[in-house]
Amino acid sequence: MRMLRNTYLTLIIASLLLSVSPASLSSVQVVYAEEKPSVVSPDLPKYPPIAAAADVKGSVVVEVDVDSAGSVVSAKAVEGHPLLRRAAEESAKLWEFNPASDGTVSRSASLTFAFVGIQFIESTESRDESVYVPPYRMEVTRKIATIAPLTKVNGKIPEESCPLHSELMKLDVVPILYGLPVATMKYSNDDVVNLFRNAWGKLTHQETYDEARYKKFPYSNKTVGGGCIAGHERKAETLYCPKCRAIEIKWRKKHPNEGPRIVAVISGG
């Protein structure tokens, strides 16, 4: 009885196999998962200057095609701000991936470039800072310098001597004062009243900071004038005379309420 049942099952399986034609077997497709390329060397993108100036930020998605050797053959931005797209595409073209292990002619990947925005740093040089986040993300921040540098010659700041004291000047970083100096009020001597005002002014006059600086410590340079339009720089490199600086410190101790007087500041950054 048991042998009969086994024989019956064998006949059923054989009939099923015979019912499948070779043509139907050839139509069966085997689907393999596409090999995703691994990043070997990501390019560090540049933050577009016009986008940084306008404080434009956001992410750009770039679709890339990669050949069997790992080089990018095409890159197209499919999402993102128009001011950021070109920089992302140009950077994506320079990415390098691993060679295809199975001989695949072309592979694809979706890269994301996140332009974070601008940050102000206490430095004399602005720069782009990029952070790679595997597998396909790059974050870019524009670092804006807030210290105005002195002009260099062959990579060095030229030495100068104080014309007043003939002493070698030293390098310092000091605050920038934006605005215009306060003008001293004077009257024309065209009538008796103005003549009296000018005479009284001379009798009661006390030395101002600007007068003392011009005569006694012209190269102290504890501050630097930045004009009437305020920029993003808050400090500046400057050369100063140590003797002038010492004289100014003593003068200001005797005149604690005196100092640079600035008006008409316009914000520009």
C-alpha cells in the first residue's frame, strides 16, 4: 500500500515537470540588485560667493552616473536652490567611486550637498568648511573672517618704524570704529559776538583726545577707523609704536572721559 502511494506521487511530479515547456523556462528572468558605488574620494565643494553674500542656504540633490572604473560621467541637480545647483554639480563631477566588482558598465547614486550657510569667525581669512557624511552627503559652511588683515608682501607684513620715536612698530589686533569723527565747532570772525565766542573758547579750551593723539601719540593705534559704513569686520590688524601706546595710556588716565568720538554710522554688514 505504501509503495503504491509513493509511486502515485512520483507520477504526479513527473507529469507536472513535463507540462512545463522549454520556452516558458527561458522566459523566466533573474533580477539582481544594482551594485551601489562606494565613495573613494569626495570632492570638497565651494560655497558660491553670491549665495553666501545673500545668505542662501539649503540642500541640493545631484544624480550621478558612474562608469565601471569609478569615475562620474554625468551629474545633474534635480533639487535645490538655483544659486547652489551649479556648485553642487561641478563638485559631484569630481567625486571618485570604487570600480565595479561585477563588470557593470554604469551605476548610479544620489548625492546630497547641504549648504548650511555662513558663520562669522575671528580670523583674517575666510574659508569654506566641508564635512563628509557617508554614504552620499556633504555639508558645506562658509566661514567669514571678521578681522581685516594688513597687506602682506611675499607673505609677510613689511616692517615699519614710528616716525615720531624711530622705534620699530609691533603688530596688534584692535577694534574697528565705524563712523566719522565729531567736528570741532568754530565760528567765523565776522561780528563781535563770534569774536567773543572764539576768544572765550580759546581761554576755556581743554585738549581733546584727537588733538593729543595728533601731537603726542599719533601711532598708538589702539583703534582703527573703518569709515561710515559698517562691514562684517569687527577688528583689524595694525602696527603700533610701543612708546606712543604708553603715552596714550598715561594721557587717558588723566582724561578718563576723553576718547575717540564717532558719529554717522551706517550698517552695511
